[in-house]
Amino acid sequence: MPYKRYTANVLIVAVAGLFLIDGLPVFGEAHLAAKRAVHPVLCRAGLWQGSWQLFAPEPQKSTTRLSARIDYEGGRSTYWRSPDWSKMSPAERFGTFRMQEYVDYLGDRANAAAWPALANYLARNVRHPMDPQARALKVTISAEYARTPPPADDEAQAPPGPAAFDRFETLCVRGYAK
């Protein structure tokens, strides 16, 4: 029995070590070589973690909120909005972290190629509440941006409160045939 426990502990330490090697920012030639060696193994196993650079070297400087107006046959419209993270509990934010990242990346012009795919998704999946059978004719996706304030010098200072969205931009307008 102790042999099984020892083997399990060795396996846990090995996997954690692989995650550290792959996930941490490169800090030297030896680390880079190790990272290149373990990366294919982690990818094939489906365990690749990606970069853990949440705040460094270049912290995110804005928060993005997406919205869309979907126009349907018959002149009706409805709206879709990305989740409002400030109104979610910590557990809800943790559970939807990937969606939050997706929304932030979509608001970046460098990812404009993804906007039509989002419009297509919304046209297929967001139904008008009064006429669920109506087909979408046009989707207009917009983004609102709020600057993220720099961290406070005093760690005991309270958080700054809800984001002040001060910039609005239409990202994509996509039409669909009748």
C-alpha cells in the first residue's frame, strides 16, 4: 500500500512541476529549453496551461463590455449584453473567467476577424422574446470601454468601485438575407 501512495505523490509533484515549467514566464535559457521540451507533452495530454502573466509585464489597461442589437423580420429588435462582472459574486466571476477574457479580447481591434463569427452566433441563438420564430436580419455589435485605474500605493485602500465606461464604438454590422 505505501508503494501506491508514493507513486501517486511522485506523479502529483511531476505534473505540478510540468505546469510550473510551462506556465511561468521564461526567465533564462535553461527554462526556455525545458519549456520547449514539456510543451508538446502537455499539449498532447490536453494539460497545456498557457501563460500565467496576469499582471506583468503589460497589465490590462481597460475593461470591455459588449452589446449587440439584433434586428428581426417584422421590424422588431432585441438586445444582447455581455455579463456585468461588477454585479457577479466572486464565485460567479471565477466560473465565467474565460467568458470575461473572451469579451475583453473581442473588444480589441486586433481581433476584428472574430466579430463576424460572434454576430453569426448571436443571429442563430438570440431569439426575440415576442416572436421566437423570427429570423435575424441584422446584428450590430458595439463595445464600451472603461480605463482600469492603476493600483493604489496603499494596499489597504478600498477598490475604486464600478468601472466608468467612457468610450463607445461600433465594432461590426452584419446583415442576413431574408
